[in-house]
Amino acid sequence: MSLMDIKERINRAETKANRPKGDVTLIAVSKVQSNARVEAILSEGHRVFGENKVQEAAGKWPAFRETYNDVDLHLIGPLQTNKARQAMTLAQAIHTLDRPKLATTIARIAQEIGSCPDLFIQVNTGEEPQKAGVLPSDADTFIKDAIALDLPIKGLMCIPPAEEEPSLHFALLAKIAGRNGLAGLSMGMSGDFESAIALGATHVRVGSAIFGDRVYD
């Protein structure tokens, strides 16, 4: 499926949800994709990309930015505290703020360097023990604590359990965001982004539907 096809599907989903065209940001998830595939999407004019790992992002995007200096990079994978500084210099947004230690580390570094990427708090809506994210029952307190650190919290992010209906998790995330006054909702991937848009997603993370299947070493 082409980038244009995905953008057209997003536009149709926005219209169906009575939302303005362009209300949803498409993050092209380029993790483990070849430079040639990424270059092809860049050449089509797309500029918002997502990476899972800081190390991979650091090895890929500085070179691309020599030609495409308006790339908007989002880190969407788990972030180790010792990688926070590097992540903050690479990315315009981090979608996986998920614990107090990471929040205080980012706040300290932001004070030191005078800037901070936009932040999304990851909520483990399925309460899966193997998955990162704040539990729904802890989300309100964590959001308030993060805001108290003067962090630029733009919204929430979730990855629904693979075996469950994703719309239930999207609705839960939207409910938590709404009662905390947060507008951003990073939710929806290749197989379910239209359902996410119907429930208020502002950012959808689409990889394989744009780039094709990933090839892992």
C-alpha cells in the first residue's frame, strides 16, 4: 500500500468522524527499514517519522537531515533513562514517558539544555505485565506529577493488547486524557488506525502499511 493510499484513508476517517482534514498526524514508523525505503517516503514529501530505538535513530536521521532539515522525528519505543539526553537532542517528540525516574531525568536535562521534546505518557491500557506504561489506575497521579515538573505533556499513548478489541483501549485512553485536559492521543497502527481516528486519535503510527514488511537481521 502506498503513502498516498494511507493518507487518503486517514482523510476519509477524519471526514467520517466529523473532524477537519489534516487533524491527524501520520507518523511513518521507519524502524528497521532500509535507507532506500525511508528515502522513497522522504522524496514523496512526508516528514513525520517514528523510531523505536535511540541508537537506530542516531545512526539514521542526522545524515538524512543534511538533505531534509525539516524532519519531525518521534521516538515511540521504550526509553532507557541513560538514553534520555540523546533522545532529547534527536527527537521532536517522545511517546513513551512511563515512569517517575524517566520523568525527573527528562525534567533535569530540559533545565540544563533549555528545551524539551513534546511528551506523551504511555498508558498500559491492557495492564499487560510484559509491556511498558503507566497503569490506568495510576495515570491521573502520574500525569499531574509530570505536569508539576514543568514537562510539556501533550497527550497520552497506548498499544492495545494484540488479542483484544483495540477500540476499547482507544476509548479508555481518550477518557483518561479528557479528564486530565490533554488533547493529544497517540494511538492506532497499521491495522486499526481508522478505529483510533474515530475515537479521537491525533497521531497514528503506521509502519508496515507504508513501507512493507520489516526485515529483521
